[in-house]
Amino acid sequence: MKLAALIAVGMAVALAVSLTGQAPPPRPSAASATQPKPYASPKTPWGDPDLQGVWNDATSTPLQRPNGLKDVLTDEEAADFQSSLAHDLTRDRRDGGADADVNRAYNDHWMDARRLKITADKRTSLIVDPPDGRIPPLVPLSPERQAVRSSRAGANQRFNAGLPDDYTDMSLPVRCIIRTDSPPYLPTIYNNNFQIVQSPGVVAIAPEMIHSTRMVYTDGRPHLDRGISQWLGDSRGHWDGATLVVETTNFRSDDGVVFQGANPATFKITEQFTRVGPTSINYEFTIQDPATWTKPWTALIPWNKVDPEEQMFEYGCHEDNFDIVHFLKGARSRQKNAR
Amino acid sequence: MGARRRFVLLALIAPAALVGSLAIAQTPAYRPPHRPDGHPDLSGIWQAFVTANWDLQGHEAQPGLHPELDGAYGAGPAGQSIVEGGEIPYRPEALGKKKQNFATRAKVDVSDDKKWHALGDPELKCYMPGVPRATYMPYPFQIVQGSNNTILIAYEFTSATRIVRMNWTQEAPADAWMGWSRGRWEGDTLVVDVTGLREETWLDRAGDFHSDKLHVVERYTPMSPYHLQYEATLDDPTVYTRPWKISFPLYRRLEKNIQLLEFKCVPFTEEMLYGRFRKPGAP
């Protein structure tokens, strides 16, 4: 069960760990982070910037800045930061006793080694705005939304204790409904690949996990009717110079569909994809939800091109989701033995 | 059907089919516009309007699994065979498995890992449908023909995705539900060679099946701005006596602002698959 809980933690955005602490005073974001050197992006034959290829967004740089760190590190500081993060993240350590070893049996063989490196620009958080590198404070939630959160917390508790009542006690990733294919795209423990294919009027983004393709229509058509909501929302894009700007709406209202329990009705995400070098894309997203956070926030995640010989492979999930049955049978068996 | 009768049937039908395909090959009535790279652009949203997902071979209309509950809603339409020659050339010993598949198509038991895939049509369980079945399911799919030797095919059914690698030599690294697709152009026809298919996928609700030795060669030929002729040859010596062919048109979806929507069916299957493991008395 501990292994299961560990996997579940991994499925939730593993690197977006909540690191609490006093934020340093705001200072201007590093120019290198937000204003990349101009790069003449290659173009498709029909004249759009060419984002095609297989890209990987793995990094150990946390979403939120750890306690007291400045925003950009020197080479020496960066080396220390990277090795400290890598030490914490690696599952090949043997310094935690028997219980920790059992947990780490799902070891680095299964993980993406690229997740042990910080971003090349040596930032200490993926969040670039607010300047303190942290998700803004929550606004007071309505009693209804508090109730939804408590109910979810109860389900998580049952699941982590090895006692799920039902499949609905498991998260959407565990149920193989959506996983890291839902925007914003955040790095996780493995399968951090994205394949982009373009034809006139559409940019297809295929995240490795799960196998859904997000069609970003760039031909100026309107969003879907409000009456059609989707697990991955409905994306529309336009080109702003070399940048693909994507706005996504029409998310379903199920719990867990939008980031960290935001309100799907007021949640808005804008993503920007900019080719900043022959082997790199800057992926930047801004989330606003006045019903959840006191102000909008923005993160920047570098995507690195994957060697063309290293192909993205199909990620099946539901088809062989043996564990969902193991979790439930295990729970029924534990309850029977406890009586 | 006995071997002799099958032979007679083939002898009658095969020449007609041959004439048909020659006629298509020799009189290219339509010359599609070409992209700068010299190939037609197959991008767009396409859909088949055959009933082969119920049965590749000729079939009558049929009631649903629970006519007492779903009446005409659950019933399946009649349709003519899309198999060249009418029938799939099963090895005699393989026919039994097809019949058993059909008989147990709606029986589901995921309580044992080892028997997880033993029963039930994968479509019923919302598993990725494989190739060529994904092409003739009653859902649209979108072709995104990249300019970098990659063609992506996204299917509405369970959001399955396939990457067609053009002029690629590397073999499938492992079996996958949607297989390993390598493409090339033959004139204006996109030819896709598919191997590495998981043996668990079926070809239709009638229980038609294959093994992991299945080799599919698909051909997509523009017939008008609004039609592709689709053809697939299935070769699997462990299940069939010879390679066999299906063909049907694909129609371009032309509705204003048509787009691929989600048919994420996992939530529609969870009660069927996992409901029995719920805590007794839980809401």
C-alpha cells in the first residue's frame, strides 16, 4: 500500500511540491528568464512558426520557490541546488531504513533521469510571476467549495490508508481519465514528453501521458458552445509573432479537472509556446481564477527537444489498470479481516 | 462453411473484386492538389459510414444486449460486408475462437490480472481499438499531416492517438494498442505499414480477431476533395489462411467549425468493471 500511495503521489504533480516558507522581497524577474534572446524560429511551408518535434519538460526546479532562496542562482549555487534537489528526489538512496527502502522500490529505473536537473537558466522556481515565485494566496472559499474540498480530502485519506470505499475515492489520474495531458503541463516523475505536429490551421499537441491529443485550432473559429464541456477543455490558438498563444475554456466541473481545485466556471488558462532555440521551446502559462487566487500567476518551463531517434511511445493506462482492482480488493480484504 | 463451398464463393467473387480494384488503379479520375513537398494533404476530420464495427461481414440488424431495457436504442444496424470476397479466411481452428469471443463479448471479469483480457469486447471496456478497427468505428478521427515526416491521427473514441512515422525503418520497440505505424507515399496514396499491435484488440463486435503477428497495410487515396478511399490488407498466418482485404470510403466532415470532441469513455465503464468491488453499503 505504501508503494501505491507513493505512486499516487507521483501521479499528482510530483514536482509541484508545496514548500512553505518566508518569501524573499520581490525583485525584478531575471531578464534571461522572461526575455529570451531573439531567435529566428524555423517556419512551416505555410509560414507559421514551426514547433514540431518531440519535446521533454522534465526538471527538478520546483514550481514554487523554496524558503529564502533568490530567484536566479550563480553557477556554484546552482550546482549545490541541483545536487540537493537530486538527492531528495532520487529513489536509489538507501539512507532511510527499511520502510523508506520499500517505498523506493519503485526506483529510479522507472523514473525520468532528466527530472533530476534544474532548468538551464538556473532559476529557483518555475513560477516567474508573482516575483516571489509562489502561488498567490487563496481567496476565502464558499462553503460549497469548502465542502467539495473536504469531501475530496476524505477520499484521499481513505485511499492513502489502503481503504478506498469505491473507485470514486481515487483521483482522476489513478482512474486513467486524465493525467498530465491536462493544461497546465507540469513536469512529473516520468513520461514528460510532448509531440507537436502542425498542419495549416491546427497545432496538435500529443502529451505522452495519457494518449489524448489536444487540437489547438488556429483558424480563428469561436470556442465551443458553453453547453459542451470537456475533460481537457477547448483550446483556441493564435500566433503572436513567433509565439503560439493558446486559451482554453469549457472545462468540465468534475473535481480534479482544473489545477488544484480551482473553480472551472471562472478558471482561465493562457499558454504561450515560443521556440527560443534549435532545441528549446519556452512554455509559459498564466492562470487566473478570481474565485480561487488573489491574483493571476505565471510559470515558465523550458521544453527540450528529444533526440529524433528517441520516439515517444504509446502510454496505455486504463487498458491494464490492474492496480485499481488491487486497491479495491485490498480494501475489502482489510475490512473483512478487521471485523 | 466448407472449404469447397468457400472456394466456389471466392471463385465467383474474386474476379469481380479484381476488376473493381483495377478500375480504380488505372483510371485516377481525381488529381488532388499537392503541398510544396509534392504530396496531397490528407489533413482534416474524416469518418467512415459503414457498419463494420458491428460485423465486418454481411449482417442483419440485431437487438442490443438488453432489449428489455434499451429497445431500439441498443440495437445494431444491418450492413453489407466490407471484406473483399465477403468472408474472412479464418484457419478452421481459429473460427471457434471467433464464436467464443462473440458469445462472451459482454462478459467482463477483471478480478484476476491473468484473466484481465480473457473476456469481453475491448470496445465495451473502452480500450484503445487498434488498427484497422479505429478507422471504421462510428466516430470521427482527425488527420494532422505535419511538415516534418510525421502524420498524427487522433481518434475521437477514447482519445486514441497514432503517430505515423514517414519513411521510418526502425521496428516496433514493443507491442502497443494502436500499433507501430510507418508511412510512405505511393503516388498520391498514403501507405501505412502497421505492426506491433497488441493481440487483445478485436476487429468488431462479432468477435473477429487476430494475433500479435498481425501485419496491416493501409492505403489512403484521395478520391475527391471530400473522400478518401481506404483499403487495408490484414496478414496473420496464425489466424488466417491468406492475407485479406477490406475497403470503404472515408467522408470528410464538412459541418461549419467541425472539430474533434472528446469521447472519454473510461467513466462510462467503471461501474461495469469495478462496481462489484465497492464497500458494501457505500453510497
